[in-house]
Amino acid sequence: MIVTAPSLSKVICVLSGGVGAARLLQALSGVIEPRELRAVVNVGDDLVLHGLTICPDLDTIAYTLSGRHNDVLGWGLKDESWRVMDELDALGGEAWFRLGDRDLATHLYRSQRLGEGATKTIVTAELCAKFGVDVALLPVSDDPLATVFDTELGTLSFQEYFVRHRHDVVVHGVKVEGAASARVSAGARDALTTAARVVIAPSNPLISIDPILQVGDVRSLVRGRRDDVVAVSPIIAGAAVKGPADRLLGELGYAVSCVGVADFYGDMVGTWIIDEHDAEHADTLRERGHRVIVTTTLMHETANAHRLARAVLS
Amino acid sequence: MIVTAPSLSKVICVLSGGVGAARLLQALSGVIEPRELRAVVNVGDDLVLHGLTICPDLDTIAYTLSGRHNDVLGWGLKDESWRVMDELDALGGEAWFRLGDRDLATHLYRSQRLGEGATKTIVTAELCAKFGVDVALLPVSDDPLATVFDTELGTLSFQEYFVRHRHDVVVHGVKVEGAASARVSAGARDALTTAARVVIAPSNPLISIDPILQVGDVRSLVRGRRDDVVAVSPIIAGAAVKGPADRLLGELGYAVSCVGVADFYGDMVGTWIIDEHDAEHADTLRERGHRVIVTTTLMHETANAHRLARAVLS
């Protein structure tokens, strides 16, 4: 059902990491025109491996919105095969970061175009056009960024931490290299300043959303939009739906709850959307000056996802 | 049959392009210990595509010597599949340079290792160890080189000329960019100076062997070994066995025969090995100061290939 009421026809900007953001964008696409959605996407996870530039969050969102994502694996493309990786493994190459044969085509395409001088923004738009994705996916920056982890095993790159060690390692701190000098992309800046609403997706606050906020003046741009900022808690009843957000909040000194997430974001959020299982925390958040909406935030069922989307837009 | 007579046990250095050199090296491996063979290999065809560094001549030789080459296609690996290329084609990517799924693993491996700071020499040795290739494959240089073509369609890169236009275009000249500043690799220099014999493979003189000769002091090194230099003519009865050597010789002003090839190389060759079909040219070559051996130079049958190999070593 596409709602075309004027109040819902304005541009919605969504600060986005990977899976959680992809699901929210998919849900929002079910209740407003996808062309009215702008996702400002984290690129701190991006990596160069085998000479290829890989953008996990951009790809997760594009694959999900185009219906190409692999539901069984929870990442990558469906109908995938692994001929290249199997052969690379046999050669003794770096095969821990699994790149499927279909998925590799995306990275070959991107790497070639970047080598020709295209920006990540342009390449993403080209890929989305091919995939039939109408939501505008906007890398927060076209400059290089790298989220790195200070851990019990020493400094790890994002994918070493996340994939190689399956985020099963104690983290002392997170740093986004390049954030200080990276420029906000024109598309991201436009979306952040002109959107009717700025939504913080239920992505990992510490390692997906914060690397977006650290680029240039993004944090102050979002803070300036406080009344229009709606954040969806990625923590439900003390646990992350997926990934290490719960563990990281605890390790970095925050409460493992929607309150801890609210503490992390601080005063930039006007409205918090928290899960029914966390209704007990609503008053705490209101006392800190936030509006609070309590609803189902799990998006596994379409009806629930659309209800959440309508709450975000309400 | 492995001949271990002392006179044949010394190191043989083979200036090598792609297919013709691969076949000669395979033939030589049948009559002397592969470990005594050093191939100094052209890297002027190497390219960066999709962010991947691809070395067609090194790969053709490694694949051939390890029995992995695709005899049906005449290039690449056997048991190949094309999932990545098909997908890249669907994305509108640069799919004219066909890279099979198995083949891609080689390029991913190489690109990753080069990115880590390994030289082309080292990466080639690593791949050869994995492939079980005992012949030492030595890139003539670890520095970047690019053979480019001045054609009726303007300037073309090697693979644009060779693959994209299937070498069906008029060539006015050939240039090797980077040759003046490229340094001869230590392995190549050692092979060129210490080998008992320097063999010029029946590769394309103008676009496979000449880019080797243009690097640093390789031409003068080979010239200094004149008495030990044996060249196998790639032209048989006025035609190249494979590729555009015949056409290029004509377009660039040389006779389309073993005599034209001898004119092109000039005084650096001590001994010419020409095909039985070209016996008429033997006297002309002798008048120019070359020793001449007339034999079967086609290597499709193993017996013929080994006969040629023994002529090269005689």
C-alpha cells in the first residue's frame, strides 16, 4: 500500500548501517514512495581486499531493497556460488572474507569505475539503477574512512573484527580513521538538511551510525534537526536483534538497553521509538527530554514492519 | 625422458611471451630438468582491470606448465566457469576481457599480495609453487610497463588491441611505456647473465619479445651473449602459428618470413632455428652471419616439440 497523503510525501533521510537499516528502508518503501527515501550510508566498514573496493553496508541495502539478498546466509546475494573463493582458498589466498561469484561482479564493477575516477556516490547510483532500487543510497562521504577496533588482540580492521573474529573479542575502543578530514558528500548533506525527517535506523550505534556522525559536520547537522530526528532502538529487551551492539554497549560503558543507546546518542534525538518489551524505559527517556513511541520494532513480519514504518513517519 | 648429461644440465634462459613460449618451455621441460629453466617473461601486456592486476603471459605459461590451460579456448584455465563475468555483463560492466571464475582467483591472489607490498617476482613464485611449476618464471621487471599501439583507431592498450579488437586493426607503431625507467628484475638479470644459453621463444617479436628487450639494459645483455643466443622463428611459411605477428611484421615494414624476423632482431642472435618449410631462407640467414638449424618448429605433437627442444639445446 502506497500512502500518498501530502504529509507523507516529503523526503525522509535515514542514517543507515547494514541489515537493520535495510529492513527499515524496505518497510518504509512499503508505506511511502521509495523515491522519497534518502539513505545516508555508513562507509566505515568499506575495505579494499584483493584490489577490490567492497562496501558492505551499501551492498546489503541495495541487495535487500532489490530483493536479491540471501535470507539464508543473512548477507550477500541469493542463488550465490563460491567458485572463485574455493579456488582462492586452494591457492592459499585470503579467503576468510567470503565473496560469492555473483557478489564479486558488484565489486569488480565498482572497482573499475572508481579506478576510472567515478565517486562512490556515482557508482552506487549506477548499481542501484541496474538493480532497480529507487531509494537513493548516499555514501556519507566519497573520501576513505576506516572504522578500527582497539581490542584484546590489538588493533583490528572492521572486517577483521566483524568477520574474521566473528565479533567475539573484547573491545576497548572504536576509532574512525579519516573521519576528521573526510568531506560530507553533496548528496548526504542535501538529504540531511532538506529532509522532512531524519531517521536513525536500528543499526549498531557504535560501529555503524557513529562513523556517519563523525564525518565532517554531520553530528551538528543532525543535532540541528533534533525536533525532526526519530531514532529506532536497535536493542530489544537487553539484546541486539543481530550483531554485537549489546555486547559493545556494555564493554564501552553504556547500559545494555534502549536507555544506554539514548545515552550514547545524547541530545540529538527528538523522538525515540522503542519496543513494547522496553515499555518500562519510556518514562526514563521522557524524563531526559525525548518524545517516546512504544511499538513493535521487530521487522520479521511485514505487518509489523509497516506499523514501525508508520510510527517513524507519524 | 630426462637427459642429465652435463652439457645439458646448465641453466637455460628463455625470453618468453605467451602461448609460443609456454609450448617451448613445456617441450624443454621434457628433455631437461624443469628446475634448470628460467623464463624471462614479458609484462608489457599486464593490465589493471576492475582493480585487479592481470599478467596474461605469466599466467599462460604457469597454466600451461601445470597442465591447467584450456586447450579448447587456447587461453585461460580448463574446467572454467563464467558466473562472475555473466553477472558483470548484466551490470553493464567491462566484460569484454573474459576472466573465468577459476582464473579470477589467480588475479585476486596476485592483487592482494601486490597490495601488501610483494613484488610481481615474489607473487609469481608463490603461484608457481602452488601450481607445482618448477620452471622459474621471472617477470623481466617488477616495475609497471605498458605496451601501447598506435593504430588507425588511435592509441590502444595492449588488451584493447589484442582482445577487444581481436588484433584486426591497422597498426602504425608499438611503444612500451615505462620501459626507459623500468629496472630489470634481479631474477631476470641473473638468468640473462649466467645461463648457458639464451633462447628467444617463438613468441611475437614485436609485441611480446621486444617489450622485454626494451627494459633497461636487456638488449645489450642479450647482444653480449650473441654466441649463446638461439632464436626460434615464430613465422612458418609466411604465417604466424597464432596471433598477429605476420600481419604486424608487414605493417611495420618487415618481410613476413623468418628473414623479416631476423632483420627485426638484428645482430643479437647467434643461431636461428627455422622451420623445414622455410629451408629456402637458410642461406640468406647464413649470409647475414647467423648459424642456422632447419627442423620442425610446430609443437603440436610431443615428438616434434621434443625434437625442437633438442635442437634449441644442441
